[in-house]
Amino acid sequence: MQLARAARIILVGAPGVGKGTQADRLMQRYPQLSAISSGDLLRENVRQRTPLGIKAESTMRSGALVPDTMILRLILNELKGRGWLAPSTIPLTLASSGAATATATDDEPDNFITPDTQLAATATSEEPSASFILDGFPRTAAQAAQLDAQIAINLVVHIVTPPAIVLARIADRLVHAPSGRVYNTSFNPPRRPGRDDVTGEPLTRRADDDRATWEARLRKFEETSAPLLAHYGAHGVLASVEGDSSDEISPQIFELFDRRFAGKDRASGERS
């Protein structure tokens, strides 16, 4: 299905609700949609030894967290490279190659960015081909406020699955550690019990897939996500979908997309 305008979306949900599954299904249904992962961008910039990658690696080696401003710059640089942002608004001028070993915090100036090219307001493309799902950022309301100044997110989908269902999924999860392939004995079992479908090698359980660990993770998500959801609710771009399985949730997300971005009114079956 083709989009009529650009979709800039974020999927929010507790660990284990299937955000990755929903992102994959959305990209299959809407070919113009791409995934932008802050984690993938960080790893790729470190691997390619870009100026921001060098600085991020130095920060991580010092034991500090990569600051939000640096993550945001990685995202903006990726969008600029795809032609989805106005070219004059991306602050990625290299001021000093000697700054590669410096560390940074959110309050420190970025030595790779000259003072006159700090983060500035950007203009995002409204072409349908400039549609993306942003993964990994923002995770807090403060990060969302920083993102707002640069990119106009136009849909945030809160995926809700009862904690008891999530815990049951985790209890049944098996993984092929070398490849990262994931199975579930309840709804996605391997063809041979306990064996990877591709290699035939043994499947294992993740060390942290125990109930106590996951109960703590779910509680933490509820605490930290409330301000983020409130932020996007106040901006009028938040929608919630709920279900016990990905197959229950996907049609709800598709309906949101069809109505908001494909110009399709399911009630009338006509283009809006």
C-alpha cells in the first residue's frame, strides 16, 4: 500500500510486546517506510570512524553515556543523507580533528560542532518516501523535547499488552545465540524441538529471561514511559493499541496508518 504523505513515527511499548514485529510488518505493508535505529547508527558511525563515531567511541570507553545531543546529531545526519531534511540546517561541521579523544556530557559543548552551527530548527520532507520509524530514541520526555525542535513526529503508537501475557511469552522463548534468531514454543516453535531451523544447532534460553528480571523491567518501563506518553499526548500525536498477540495488534496499527497516511477512510472506503 502506498502512503499519501510522510509518516514519522515512534512505537512505544514495554519490553516483550513485539515492537520489532510490528515495525517489520509495517515496512512490509508500506514499502515507502524505513527504519531509523539510533543504536544501529551509533554502531555504524563507530565502525566507519566518522567524526561523531570517534567521539562517541571515546565517550563510551571513558565509561560515560553517549549524550542525547550526539545521538540526535547521528539521527539528523542520517536523515540529511537521505535527503529528508533541509540541507542548510544540519549542524555537522568538523571544527577540530584534534577533538576526537574528548569526552562530553549533555551540558558540554560538542567540539565537533562549531559555535555557529549548533542544533538549529530543521524542515522535514513531506514526501511519502521520507517516511520512517524511529527506534531507540527518544526514551524520555526530555529527549522527546529535544527531538521536537528538529523533527515533527506525527504519530506515536503506544502498544499495550497485559504484563501476564508478556511474562508468559518470555517463559516460552528460545534463542539461537550465534544468529540471534528467536523462537517461542507457544506461537513460533522451531521445526525440531530445541533446534535452530537453519543450522540445527541447539537453542538456549537467555540468562536474563527469568521472571524476576522481567517483572523489574516492566515496572521500570511503566515508571519511565509515563512522562514520555504524556508529552506526546499533549502534542496530539499519541494513539494506543491493545492486544494479547501481534496478530491482534497489527490490524489496529494498519488502520491508524491507512487513515492518517494513506488517505483511506475505512468507514467509507473512499480516499480522503
